[in-house]
Amino acid sequence: MRRRMECRDEEWRQEWHKQWHARWNEKVQGKRRWRRSLRVRLVLMFVLLAMVMAVVFMGGMKRAFSTGWAEAARPMLTDYTDRLVADIGTPPDLARAQALVARLPITIRIVGPTVNWDSNPGGANSPGGWMHDRDDRPGGDKWFIRSTADGHRVIFGWSPKLWELAPRVIGWATLGVLLSCVLLAYAYVSRLLRPLIDIREGAQRFGRGEFSQPIPVRRNDDLGDLAQRVNTMADDIQAMLDAKRGLLLALSHELRSPLTRARLNAELLPATPEGQAEREALLRDLNEMRDLISDLLESERLASPHVALQREPVDLAVLIRETVAEMPGAQQVHLDLADGLPPHAVDRMRIRLLVRNLLDNALRYSNDAPRPPCVSLRAVLDGKQQGVEIEVRDHGPGVDDAQLERLTEPFYRTDGARARATGGVGLGMYLCRLIAEAHGGELMVRNASPGLQIIVRLV
């Protein structure tokens, strides 16, 4: 019991790591899909183009104003500053300077032998005080600096209030316009790429074998023509699959009929002691051929990605008990079936075939085993979905670890203890894997030491 609990803990840890890696890979793939999105790249291209155009336009306008318009406006600004200095008076009158600051969006700093005053105490580090940095710069533009007759200098700058209000309003307005342009560009690109999204979703449906809903043709252009051609291709694929199914049915009927007649003729042969051994060998070979044809046809159906399952709610515990009761030599099989499991939507006939094949394989290698095979049924949680696990274990010789991965290949036979003399042609495990995958599950094979452990997980 302790060893069994340790094995269960190890399986739980492995399952947790598997789910963690699956979620991480899904997250990474989601980021990669975002980076590969044509819609996002087109919108980013439009935004980048708009920013480049804005920078070029603003740079050109700034260059134009800084050369032509600045030279044209400089005489007027110079004359205006001279009038302001005359209005302040000589020596400078602080009352008049304060009145100018209150009336005009400017700052004034007076530096001299008798008067030292600044309407903007923050100086160059405050809004509007940037002109103070250019006071003593060699060769600088000093039209905003005026000297008085008594040796004072009057330095003009912009009012801090002007710099606090104007950029805030213009900045928010610019941001709003930019966001509006981005939203409009995204809406236009989404509408432009909608046919491509329809084609992608349609291709995914066709890959799952759902041909009932064609791709909508939204526009009469190249993308509309592409959607129409993909719909035509889907119709051709559906017709080809229907023809393949019809061929399989016809082949099944044509092969089964002569085998049935041959088996009937063999059973009608006189049961004489001399020919009894040959008669039984002939019937055994005919039964093996019948099973081989059935397995081949069923594996061909299940190997197709468009296999159609007849799903219905099934009580798996009851189904396993019925299957075990029908099999000869399975009276000693140990059943460990969880009670109270809800019905699971599966294909009843194929799950019955899966359990029968797995149990037949376990019985075949349990003749000299110390214990009979065991069939278990339990509930599992796969992510956010509730699932079940069917486990079939024998206590026979097992399989080499190097051969485990190939057990579910068609017509593969292992060497050693599980040799061809035990019967079968190597299609049973392959068929079980196809049945599990057709239900969206998986089949796992492990060495149980002793014996072989086969787990089928259905979600």
C-alpha cells in the first residue's frame, strides 16, 4: 500500500509538471501570436508613419519660423522691449515693473547698482525663466536684454502661467487626437483583414472535418476570390472523404463475404478424428483473418482526422464490467472501479473495443504471472476539465524500456517474452491509441515492475 501511494504521488508530481509546462508553452505561444499579428504590425506602422510625419512637419515649421519669421519679427520685438524699458523708467520703478508683469504674460528681472528685483524668484529653473540662461552667452540673441542709462539691465522672459496652461491644454488635445487616430486605424485595419480571419477560422473548421459552414465571402476582391477557392477546395475534400468511406464499406463487405463462406464450409466439414486438427487450424486461421480485416478497417477509419464518433453518455464502470464478463478467461481479473462517476460522452462500441483489446493483451501475458490483471477506473482533473483514466495492468514479464515507445505502432512486435508465439499481429495497441486520440485523450504505456501498465486518459 505504501509503495502504491508513493507511485501515485510520483504520478501526481509528473502530471503537475506537465500541466505547468503546457500552460507556460500556451503563454509563450500567445505572445508569439501577438508579435506575428499582421493587424498589430499594420497599426504600429501607421502610428510610426504618423509620428515621423509629425516630427518632420514640426521640424520644418520650426526651422522656417526660426529663420525667416524670426528675422522679420525681431525689429518689432526690439522696439517693443525698448518701450517697456522706457515705461519702467530710470532708475527702474518697481511699481511700474510690477504693473507690467500683472498686465502682460512676461517676467522681468532688474540687475543693477541700486535695484535688484526679479518677478520670477525661481529664475532659470522655473517655467518661463529659461531666458536667464542666455544672459551671458557669447554671441547669443540678446533682444530681450536692455540696459538703462544709470547702468541697470532689464531682462525679459515669459510668464510661468503661460507655460503652465498652454502646454497642458495642447498636450492633452494632441494625445486625444493621437489616440483617436490609432483607434480609427485599428478599426480600419480590422475591417480590412476580416476576410483573412474568416479564412483562418474556416481552415481550422475544415481541418477538424466540419464542412457544413463555408467561409463567408464578404467582398468582391482578391480576398473574396481566395475565400471562394478555399470553399471549393473544402467541397472537393469532403467529396473525396465520402468516396473513401464508401470504398471502406464496400471493401469490408467484399472481404467479409468470402471469409464468412469459407468459415461456414469449414464448419460443415465432417468432424472425423483424422481431420479434426486440420479443421480447427483452418477455423483458427479464418477467425484470425476476420479479426485482422476488422482491425485494419477500424484503424483506417480512426486514423483519419475526420473520424465521426457516435458519442453518448456512458457509465464507464458498467461498460467495463460488461466487457470483462463477456471475455473468456477474465473471471479472475481484479476490478478497481471508482463509484459515483458521472456518465462520460464516448463512443460506446469503440471504448468497449479498447477495453477488450487491452484486457486481452494483459491476459495473454499473465499465464505464468503471480497475480491476475487489474482494471482500474478513476477520475482525474486535466486543467479545468474533469476527465477519467482507465488503467489496465498485468504482472507478466514486461517490456524493455527501449521498446515502450514503439508498442503503439502498427504491426510492431517486441522481442523476448512478448513474442509472436503469444498470438496477435500487432494491431491491438495501435488501435487502442487511435481510439483514445479520436476521443481527444491519450494512451500511455509504462513498465510497472513487474508487468506492463497501460493508462488511457479521456477528457
